Amino acid sequence: MKKLDKFILKSYLGPLLLTFSIAMFVLMLQFLWQKMESLIGKGLETFVLLKMIAYASATLVPMSLPLAILLASIMTMGNFSERYELAAMKSSGISLWRILRPLIILSVIMSALAFFFSNNIMPKADEELRLMIYEIKAKKPAINIKPNEFYSEIDNYVLRIADRDKKTNEMKDVLIYDHSKGNGNNSVIRANTGSMYTTDNGNTLVFELHDGESFSEDVNGENYFHRPLTRVEFKTQLIRFDISNFSLQAADSERYKDYYKIMNISRLSRAIDSLEIDFVEQKQKNTNNYFKDLNRKLIWADAYKESQSIVLHTGDFYKDYSKLNINDKRDIDYFAQVQCGNFRTNYEVHSYNEKIDEEYINRHKIEYHKKFTLSLACVILFFIGAPLGAIIKKGGFGMPIVVSIIAFIIYYALGQIGSMLARSGTLSPFVGMWLSSFVFLPIGLFLTIKATSDAKLFDREIWKKRIKNLFQNKKITNNKTTKEL
């Protein structure tokens, strides 16, 4: 039996590694496509890109692994059935449960590893990835001054060159507009030739200009209206620009420390307890403020609603509302209406804030349950894929891919719907995040039982006969009914 177990595992691990690699590749392409706008033109080093891809790959494992297990299990069992290897095993007296035992054990191990990965490694990778993306977004595009185009990425300066020698990198007809004083184009430098290089570890850009002249207008003080022009010729001039914001600056490591997606189980548990305590205290405080505010305004609200025989405290004495003159009644009614409107507005604002706080707590709870549901998906989707492969009896990349993608899309869609309903408070985070598991676990057990009994769930001929018999029975029943009438 050990040889059989080795054969089954060997037949399973090949498709598993292949499908996992394909899933990671497709998801990585999607990630890069989403971040393409932030990456283009930044002049990022290869090491930085590889580091970002490594962190992104770590965050994609919980999504890729269940899909790979589903597809690999369908392909493996489908190949066994298509090559009659499954029939040979069963004819030797080996049950389907015994055949699946090594794969079930492997799926449970991978589920445990997936939980460890999502709880310990993925949060750190997610944090590093978010910091890196923030750094890349803050980085300005790489300096690329093209001929006959105005370049304005350097703060307070606009540059233009007429041509550039591709071999020597020498620039011709260099024009620089200095806006550092905030007076418009009052300072201009023009040179016949020039070159540029960086110093100070790439934080300073130096322009070395030759055979040129600078023009500047003095607009300070009494010269504002006269604007005297100063013209200076030079043989060689160095101009330095601060380009420190063009480099990749390290972001503050504490920026995302309280973000729920980078927390593990223990941190999420503590954060949820703390947030719920603060939420209850704030809600109680708001409720007390409501009643205090309501008690202060209640007499005015009653006067506005009933407009008769209400004793109002106005100033230091009491008056009967019905005995007030029309102007006083109108003022009281208007004031009562305003107070009621203010109270309603304050109540709606506090209710909205409470809803936001509750949604924030639900996001933490969703992330807490997601640590378990994503790892358990490895086992659940295995019990979907393995019996489906045995029943469909098709291996390779044809039917298994179609079936597995459809099943995974439904599983993922249910998870997303449950997550959305849990965030809004329509469902509890527990029910919302375990919704797809509650639906697919019975389906997996049902398919496994049917596969054990060699049920022909997807046999076209059987379904044709059943449909034909159904219509025949319906026709006989209608004929009997007609004869009775």
C-alpha cells in the first residue's frame, strides 16, 4: 500500500505545483496591471521590482493555493478514471476513501501550513508591500529630458534642450527657467552646450553649462514697475538642483502598524476587544448626551406639537402658551422647530459615526475569520475537486479547468458577498465569512458519497433517459386525466 500511496502522491504533486505556478502567475499579472500606472517612468531598479514582486507573491498564496488544490485534485482523479487506474484500484478491493487518504492527509497539512503562512508571514509581507508601494508612489518619475520638450518635474525649474548627442550625452542649446523666487519667467539661463550628472548619492543634479548667458529682471521694491534687466555672460557655469524626492525614500515603518490586514490572530483579537470597549463607552456617552439634550428641548418640542395649554419657562417666570400673543407663539414655534431639527441632525451625525465605527470593527472581525476560512478552503475544495474528477472521468487541462474555475468563482463570489454583508452589519462577521464554507462543505460531502457509490451524476445518457421518462410519465398522467373527464 505504501507504493500505491507514493504513486497517488506523485501523480498529485505534479499537477499541484503546475497549477499553483499558473495561478500565481495569473494573479501576479493582475497585480502588476493594477499597479502599472505607479511603476511606469519611475526608473526603478531591478532589485526593487523583484523585492516588490516577492512581497506581492506572498500575499497571493492564500488565493492561489485553494485554486491549485481544486484544479489538481480534479485533474489527478480525472486522469485515474480516464486511464481506468481508479477502476483497477477499486477492483482490488480498495475503497475510494482509502485511495483518497494520502491526499486528504496532504490537504490537511497544507491547510495547517496555509494558516501558519496567513497568520505569520503574509501580514509582514503585506505591510512591507504597502510601504514599498507608498514609497514608489511618492517617488517622482526618473529624469528624462527629451529634445524640444519642456521638462517641469524639477521643483521651481523648467528645462528645455534642442538636441542631445547619444554618444557623448552632450546637450545643445540648453534653456533653463528659474521660478524659485515665485516671480514667473524673470530669470532665464541659456547656454550653447551642456552636460548633466548627479552627486551626493543621486540627491543632487548638476548642470554644467558652457558658452552661455543669464538674464534676470529685478522686480523688488521700487524696481517693480521699471524692471531693470541684468545680462551676464559666462564660459562655464554649474547649476545644482535638489532631486532627493526623485529617489526611493524609506517610508515610516509605523505608518501601517494599526492596519487590520497586517495583524495576526493575537493582535486582531486584542484590537477587536479594545475597539468594542471604546465603541460601547462612546455609544453610552452619546446616549446620555441625547437624553440631556432632549430634556432641554422637550418643552419646546411639546409646544411646537400641541400648541396649547403647555406651561413654558420663559426667562424667570411662567406663562400659559394659549395666553401668549401671536408673535410670541410664532417665535416659540419657530424656536421649537429649530431645536427639533438640530436634535435630529445631531442624532443622525452620531448614528452615522457609530455605523462607521461598527463597520471598522467588523473589518477586523472579517480579517480574523479570514485567517481560518482561507486555510480551511484547502480541505473543502479538495473534497469538491477529488470526487468531481472521479465522477467526470476527464483529466488534462480541458474539462477540469472549466469545472474548477466555475466552482472557484462561485466559492469566491459567495465569500465576497458574505464579506460585504458582514461589513455593512447585515450578517454577523462569523456567518458572512463562513458562508461559502457552509455552502460548499455539504456539496463536497455529497459529491464524495456519490463518487464512492459510483453514481453517474454527469452521464448524458442517464439524464436524457430521466428527462424522457419524466415527459412520458407526464404525458400518461395527462391522458388519464383527459379520459376521466
